[in-house]
Amino acid sequence: MKKLIALLMALVFVFAAASCGSGKPASETEKKKIVLCLDYTPNTNHSGIFAAEKNGYFADENLEVEIIQPEEGTATELCAAGKVQLAIDFQDYLAPSYIQGLGITAVAAIVNHNTAGILAREGELETPKGLEGDKYATYMAPIELAMTDYLCKNAGGDPSKINYIQDYPTNAAEALKNKVFDSLCIYYAWDGINAEMTGKFDFAFYKDYEDAFDYYSPVIIANNDFLANDAETAKAALRAIKKGYEFAIENPDEAAEILIAADETGALAGREEFVKKSQRWISGQYVADGESWGVIDAGRWDAFYKWCYENKAIDTEIPAGTGFSNDYLS
């Protein structure tokens, strides 16, 4: 018995010494710290990320993830520069990054199918031919303009009659109702749901008019050096994020509440009904008919960039297989 007590005391001493030497309790290990930059203010595209944080999925992977919003430079530029390890962007907006050879890779699709399309006042957009004569609000991204022209022309319209205005409203539905603009590109889960709750509008999904327009929006991108030097951390982060989106699929109302609570801008306060309605819709889109959350289909990814090059939306061809990887998904 004395020998047993002596042995136990020795073990206690060893663990205590180890704890004192590290300055931390023996049960704790150093968490890997990474930064994830959103593309915009928090919205239901991001719900799985905030659910992963709130529900401890990052902590379960021994990660400490700082979620930030872009301030100086875009999220993609911050990621390419190595200032953040992960970021969010959209396949159409990523095209210039791949042409310029920026060191980023799309590692997960947040939504399985493209939810972008054109919103217009009711009766203005029975077909894309109705874009003729419109005041169309836009950021003037060449790919968006090429797509809009293409849709209008294919419907028998004259795209030269579209009046592109370099501006974009904070509330698309209100801008259309007040006739500030006649039409614009939106993402249905946010501006589309808001419009649905505001009044009657016309809406057309891009992907319903052209298969190549079923591109990925949005995606999680990663810095290439981070992927090369710390692939296991990248995989751990995506495991946690995947669990977050799977949680949001099963619990849309709770995911919406987590998102509202996490929004430090305060923009979502008092908009619970809208956020929950948006979340219920997009929760069905995260995987939709896909095999698993996050998987990027090579055929669809490549088809979009092929269309962009063939239709002169970009002046440099992006080779098939460029810019994405499913290797970091569980």
C-alpha cells in the first residue's frame, strides 16, 4: 500500500510539473489559430460557419477560428496575401484571381447550385427580353454584363438597349418599387426572400436559362501556402464547418438565431422573421441534390469558365481543373 501511495504521488508530481512547465493545465493543448474572412456582412450564406463556432465544432477540432469581415481589400486578396487562411467568394468573381495566378483554391461549395438571378418589378421580366430599356443596377463586373447580354439576346432582345448603371442598392426590393432601377442581379436567399416579403416581383434564376450558369456561389477559398504547409488544419476546419452546415440544414430556425446573435453589426436585430424565412429556404440549398455538403462538381465548375472564355467574358482561358479541390473535405 505504501508503495502504491508513493507511486501515485510521484505521478501527481510529474503531471503537476508538466503543467507548470507549460504554464497551462495538463488537460489543455495549444489550439491552432486561423482566420476566416467573410465576403460581406453576416447573412444566411454564413450560417454554418457561425453554427460551427457556437456549437463548439471548431473547438472539437482543437481550432480557434477568428471570423472577420473584409475591411481593407477584398476577402480574396486578403486570402491570397496570406493575411487570412480561409475566405468566402463566388466562382464568377474568382475568375480574375485565377487568370492573375493568385495563390488561392476553392475548397468547398457553400451552396450546391447557383442561387443568383435577375430581379425586376412585376411584369417587367416575363423573359430576359424584358431587360431592353431597363435601368439595370450593377457593379459592372464583365462576367455579369456578358451573362445579362447573353440572356437578353437569346430571348430575342437587343442587349444594347439595356441601360447599365454602376450602382447597387442596399435594399433591392425598395429600389425597384421606387423605380430607382428596373432590374438587377441578386441572390435569392437574401434579396429574393426580402422581395417576396415586400411585394410582387419577377425573378429569373440564371441556371434556368443556361446550364453553364449553374456555377458555384458562394465558395470557401483557402490560401495555397496554408494548404501546402498545414493541410491537416485545413481539413479540420472544413470538418467543423461541414458539421455547422449540416446543423443548419436540420435546425434552420436555431441556425438563424445563432446568426442573428453573432452579427456584431446589429443589422439583423429585429429582422428575425426575415432571417428565419431566408434560412429555411437556403437550408434546403446547401446540399440539395448533391452527394455531400461542400463537394464541387468538376464538370459544372469547368463549364462555366469555358462559357466565359468562349463568350469573351474573360480574355484568358482558364484551363479545366483550375482553382478548386475536393481533397480537403472529409
